[in-house]
Amino acid sequence: MTERGLASRREADAWIEAGWVRVDGELAVLGQRAAADARITIDERAHAQQARRVTILLHKPVGYVSGQAEDGHEPAAALIRPENHWSGDRSRERFHPGQLRGLAPAGRLDIDSTGLLVLTQDGRVAKLLIGDQTRVEKEYLVRVAWRGQGRLPDEQLERLRHGLELDGVQLRPARVSWQNEDQLRFVLREGRKRQIRRMCDLVGLDVLALKRVRIGSVVLGALPPGQWRYLDEHERFV
């Protein structure tokens, strides 16, 4: 298929897995060799899929890593299965195994954090959401405990908003406010490794729970933990 210019190797594998390829009228299987003069036919759905890359929104639970499996912990992408597809998804997209190929996290949540995780096949989405130049807001709800007496002093809250540095680099201004008596709301425009946990540590706060609830204009909403949905065609991060 690649030699004939019908698809990339990745696309060909995905289409075969989805049952969209026939060789001389018979369903193709991965690894099958076809004669040079074989008649290869491709389902029209494959051509439509060729122009589309899916983006998936997952409510990541505690215990899953965002990227590749590590230290015995499963990657969040392992949850992208038909049985975990949220029944409230309003997208017209339908799941097929080819959507898992090249699916990568666009931004990370550490293993102890929960909330909105974006996994995408679309390099444009990844470029928009990650990297030093991103300006897309990420919003978090963070349950904390102050190590001192009483409540976190106002001057330390102000330091969280602007005045801290990590790894020798000054952090961008952040919006930080009290959501309730033991929970802070953070809105950031950057995403350094374990940034919020490290920021809190610098001002004497222990993080008890951390949940991402929004990325740009896309919110976690009612999506249950461990379930996923497609980014709707009308949704935009910015």
C-alpha cells in the first residue's frame, strides 16, 4: 500500500485493523504479503479518516501515568477502550482501533493527579497546548494543607501569583485564589514538571489532591473518572 502511494505505513496498519482493506476481495490482515499485481481496495471510510485526526479528552484517575508505562504503572492511553467511552459523548465520531495509533498526550498530569488529559493524533493540537510558547490557560483545583499555624499568609499567596522561580527560571504570573477554605484555584499558562506541587512546597503548603478542570475553552465538565470522549468538531481550545 505504501509502495503504491495509497497510505502511509501507519495509516495502512490502522485501516487493516479496522477492516477497511481487501486484497483480491478478501479482508487483509496485518503482515500479509500481496502480489505485485494484487487488486487492493479500500473502504471509503478510510479516505475520510485520512483527512481527520482525532483528539480525545480523558478524565485521568490517580495511578495512571500520562505517557509511556513506567515503574509498573499503566499509561493513561490504556483507558481508551470502547467500554470506557462516556455515554454522554455528543460527538458523531465512532471508535475504531486505528485511532489509537500515534495517540499521544498533549501535556501531562503526574501519577497522583486527576482531571482533564488531552490525547491527540493531531500535531497541530499538540503544538498549541505544549511547549514553552504556549499561551493556553490550564485551570486546576488543588486541595492543600498549610504547615504553619492558622491560614496561609496573604504574602505567601501573593508569591504563588508571581514571585517564584523553579530550576532557576522565573515563573510566569499565575492566577491563584481560594476556592474554599482548603482548596486553591490555579490558572497557569505554562506547565513545568510537577509545577503546582513544587510551587506549593516553596510557600509551605502540602498538596493533598490536584485536579485539572479546564484547558483553554475546553472543560472537564461531567466526564466521569476513567472515562473519555472525543473533542467535538465545534470545540476549540482557544
